[in-house]
Amino acid sequence: MNPIIQTQLETYKAANAIEEENATKEVIQEIALYGLWRAKFFDVAVFQGGTSLRILHKLPRFSEDLDFMLPRPDPDFDWAPYLKILTSTFEEYGLNPETVSKFQMDKRIRNAVIKDNSVANQLDLSFGQRDQRKKLRIKLEIDVEPPAHSVDTFTFMDFPVDYEVRHQNLSSNFAIKIHALLCKNYLKGRDWYDFSWYAAQGIYPNLPHLEAALRQYGPWSEKKDLKVDQNWLKEKLTDRIQEINWEDAKTDVSRFLRPIEAESLKLWKNAFFEFKLAKILENAPTS
């Protein structure tokens, strides 16, 4: 095992087995990003989603999957050539994961999976060895038919070595998060935690990108007269907030939080998120 991985894991100061497993997954995620950079993946793709917030912007919750989008549609995208270099990168760090690309050329979202039991079995874990038969599982997803008007940027990273990640800017990433909040037919408390975080950062969503996403998929996709502006955003998010079972939302997100962050879940109710929405609307561009 390369000692850089053990050293990185120790920086998390995990307080229990769940935190330790989340930290181990995040170490694998960061090595995966480096491997994808080596494969020149970021020449054709953009990092997005909750894990990008965690790794690039220090969102105080763990995240499971690596989500990406293409800057422009490409129905011929295939994970296979990138996974080959990704696998060799892991091997250089003493890991032996299984990387699997599912044949989905008819799907808008193309998936690949990293499955690994080598990393945990070789690390000095503080909370006991994992079941050797149990594999850490990280899903990679990419949208090959992305909505228009996304804006991307670049960030330098330094673990496991120096490299660069191309990713959505926060405003565009927030737009996709709001699309998820409004269009998913199931509840993810993690999405609402991220919503609260965006409000605290003073981020206003990229509304043209949100409108393009809504026209592409969801209950408004057939609305030819759809116009996503500040008033529309306030009305639809207020309605959605009032529909949420906040106890269920807290249950979903709590396992991804450290105890100090989980304290804020006591505040979760309609009034709290209406306050957060008001903060977001205050940041609307004036022009």
C-alpha cells in the first residue's frame, strides 16, 4: 500500500466506523479524479454534483457518487477508454479495484462502477477491519445529453499529486440541484442539505441552465410557455418546501454528516427552508 493513502485517511480524524468508511470512499474518489485527468477525461467532460461540492468546495457532508456531464451532447460517448487508464492509476497506488462500464448506448445517463475491497484491507483502520467480502462501491455517472447554458471552470488539486479538474461553476451546479429538488419523485435529504449550503454561500442559480434542464426532463418539459425567473423560482420552491416530510429528509442525510454538522438538522422545518430561500432570492442579479 502506498503510504500517501494511509496519511490522507488519517487527516479525516474519523470518530466512528461510518465516518471511516466515508473517508475511505472519498480517498478513492480523489484518486479516481486524478486517474480521469491522466486519461484526458476533462478534455471532454465536466465534474458536477454533490461530490464536486464536497471535494472542491468543502461541503461538510460526504457524498457517494462521481457525477459528470459533457459540455455538449455526444451520443457516442463510451466510458471504456477512460476506465483503462483509471484502473492502471489505482494499481500504481497499490489498489486493485474492479471498474465496470455498463453497455448503455441508448441511455442519456451512462454509468460505470468502481468496486474495491483492496484499499480497506490494506489500511490501518481505527474501528476494526471491514468484512473482506464487502466491496466499497462508487458509481460514476455522466450525462451525454446535457442541458444548455452551463458554465464551467477549473480547479487545481494536490492529492494524490498535483492535477486539474474541470467542473461546473457553483451557479450552474446549483441550477441542477434545484432541478433535482423540483423533479425527483423521491426524497433525498442530501439535496436539501446542499440547498441550505448554497444559501449560506450566497449563490444564486443559473436560471437559463435550470430552464433548459426543466424543458429537457420533468413535469414542466411539455410547457411551451415556461419562463423560469425569480418569481417562478420562489413560487415553485415554496410549494415544494411545504410538501416535504422533514423527518424523512433528516434520516436520509444524517449518515453523511459528522455530529457537529448533524446538529443543524434540528432546525429543519418549513420556516427554516423558507428563510434559506429568501436568502437565495436576495442574491438575484439586479440587471
